[in-house]
Amino acid sequence: MLTKMIPLILFLLAGLSGPLAAQQPVDKQVPVTPVTPGPPALPEAIPTKDSVLVTIVLKHQQDKNLQEIRRVLEAQGFWDMFPPEDARVVSWTLAMGFGHVIVLQLPANAVRRLNLAIENGAWGAYDSEIYLSYDYKSIFEEYTAKREEAREDRN
């Protein structure tokens, strides 16, 4: 019985020794180096008059492991081409077991360059799908506000 309890006792003692041996506060004030702000979370927005949103789905090719996918992307120069310099990354989601879902905003005249970057850089590593898309949020908010007004008028 005692031999079964020894590991438990050692575990409990190890847990107690942490707070007892914790570093004590020092009286000296250590100068704090001011934190310099990094780059903005979102790049500067592209004027919407001549821009489009593009949703790109890069599906993992299941017959390749991560090292093989990275090797193909590097060999083809994918990261040098994608995303295009004049594109703004609106969102970039990695869905495990699926792949990347990327939303870019870019000038309308850059769509061809984007397509070539996917074809020349991603093919062989990912199966790709590209969809022109648009921001539906303001339309949705306007619609729901009108529905609420209509509901109030009926009552």
C-alpha cells in the first residue's frame, strides 16, 4: 500500500515546491522598453470603385504530405507570386483537412495576374477554386432593418 502511495506523495510535493520556490519580487524597478507598434493588422484598403473581392479555395491534395506540398510551392515560386503585391488580404483561413480559404481585394486589372499566380504556383500542390465575390454585410444589414420596420408597421 505504501509503495503505491509514494508516487502520489512525490507528485504532491513537486506541486507544492513550485509556489514555495517561486521568484520573489525585486525592489529594483526594471526600465520598460517601449513597445513599437508593428505593421497594421489590415493593409491599407484599396479604393472600392475599381476593385473586386476574390475568394480563393486551395484544397490540400490528400496524396501529398505537408513537406511535399511545401516543396512544390517553393520550387514553383508560389510565395513570390502570391498574394499579388497590389492585393489586400481580407481574410485567410486554414480549414484543417480541407485547405486554405483566402479572400483578397484587388484592382480589377490584377485578376489575370492572380489567376497566373495560382496556375503557375499552386497547381501541383493544391486543387484550386476561384470565385469573384462581394461584401454582403451592408446589404444584409439594410435588408434586416427594412424587415424590422415592416414588422413594426404590421403590429
